[in-house]
Amino acid sequence: MKHYISEDVKQLNTVLVLKDVYQMQTATMNDIIEVTGLSQSTVRSILIELEEGNKIVNIGKDASSGGRCPNRYTFHPHAYCLISVYLHRTTAEIKVFHVFYESVMYKQIFTFESVDQLTERLCFLQREYMASCISFGVEGIIEGYDYYTDHYGSFSKITIISEIKEQMDIPVYIENDVNLMMLGYKSNHNNDMKNIAYLYLTEIGLGSAFLVNDNILYGKSHYAGEIGLIPYGEKSINRWLQSFMSDDEYVDIVSHLLTIVSSFLDPDRIVLSGEIIRKALHNRVVKKSENYLNSSYQMFVEYHEDNEEDIWRGLQYKTIMELFENGNTSE
């Protein structure tokens, strides 16, 4: 008797296999079965289909532990080419990746005066590298394919990505830059952490991102994480960061943030990053925060400087997961 699997179930199983190959970079059928819990016949069928579709490639056989030597698979060198863009006001940092982060095929800082200029450049890269998608990291609150910034005292709506999307015939993704920093940090340092608070302090304000039970906290309108809007005294935390703060003011503000984050999220780790971090004041900040919390509470705070590397790793990881989960497993 034949068993028929719905297309939805087949797609979910394919995503599991792709994610497993991605996480391990190379995998045998038995590796995939062990991690996913799928049957041997299901995994074999998916691997055959992915190999025929030039998504994965057989890179040889492992030594036998008894029986046939197992085939080992990885992604095809031309599968899942990703254009990643870290977008600023009039500049776009662009990198073209293979599915694995280390495979950077192109990088450029592109200055543009109009949306048309940037669109033309991205269309050229799409054709040149046969890209599967384009992903953007942006500094702001996301609404669809637009985003809002609060850098200079009022909200500004930026529509550049929705305008670019209208001209593209491949998927376009958008994500907040601090969410990407957090995903990249997790990928780089400790994939076992399920709850992370990432605070990014700069002269234009506070960016923050939260991982809760291994999922990014977005909220109803993507406002989750915008804690720089919280008032402290007569102005917001963002306005404080935009002004010159004394050491005492800095200790007050940052300890206030750590207390808020610890009490509502209780994360495995709080990561402090950004250009205005004052490491020399760390002990004062943590001690003041702990005054507001239970004496037995342990706060794990880490200072982290390589946020740029985190952004690119986060963009690459987020994009490939979107491609897998949205069913873009074939050309």
C-alpha cells in the first residue's frame, strides 16, 4: 500500500533537511536522520530531489562502519547565492555570499544619490551572480518593506526598499540591524543560548534586540526592542545617548537599562555593544543594577565589539532561513 505525503508536509521535511545540512555544512543521510527524526526513505527521497535540482552535491563517501560507505552531501557551489545589503542614508554596504558565510564572492560600499542608482546596481549583481534573493539590514522600526528611524528627534519613514522590491523578480527580505547583530552573535558564539538581550549604544540612540525561547521578539508592530523610546527623567533614553553624559549619568542610564531587561526577560546573557560603551564603568553599572534586583540574582553581562561581523553573519543566516522556510528550494 502506497503512502502519499501532502506537499505541505513534504516542504516542511525538505526545510528540516536543508537546515540540517546548513548547520553542519556537510552531512550524511544518517546524520540527517539522527537530527531530524525523519525516516530513511523520506530523507533519501529528499536528498535525491535536492541533488537533481542542483541544490546539494555528493562530495564523496565516508569510511564504512559496517555495510555500505555513506555518501556525504553539502550545498552545490552555485545554489543559494545571496545579495546582502546593510543600508544607511546614502550608502549601501553590499556583499554577495554563497550559502555559507565564509564564501564572500563580492563586496562594495556603494554611494547612491537616488533609488534608481541603487536599484540598477542590485539588478546588475543579481544577473552577474544569478542571485536567489536580496536581503537588507536597516536601522529602524520595520513596517512591511518600509521602516522608520528616530535618529534626530522625529520619526522619518524610509520607503527605498519597497521601491526597490517593485523592480526585482527575486525575493526581497528586510530585518532590523540590531536583530541581525544578535543573530550573528548567537551564531558566532553560543548556539545553545535561547534568551539573549543585545543592547547597541551609539551617539544617535539605543538599538536593542531580544531573543525569547530562541525566537526574535517583534511584538504586534515591530516596536519590541525600541526601549530607547522609554523616558528617563524629562527625556527619552535615546535623547540621553545623543547628549554628552557625565560618568554618573552614564552609570544611571545603563544600570536602568540592565535592570529593565533583567526583570522582564531574565536572559541567559546581556550583550552590550556600540561606540559609546564605557567599559571602565562596568563594575559601577552592574553594582547599581544589582541594588534593584534580588541579592541572589546573577546577571551575565558581556561587552562585545565586533558588531559589524555580527551583522553580516546575521544577514546571511536570516536570509537563508527565509529562503528555506518560504519554499524557495528550487529555481
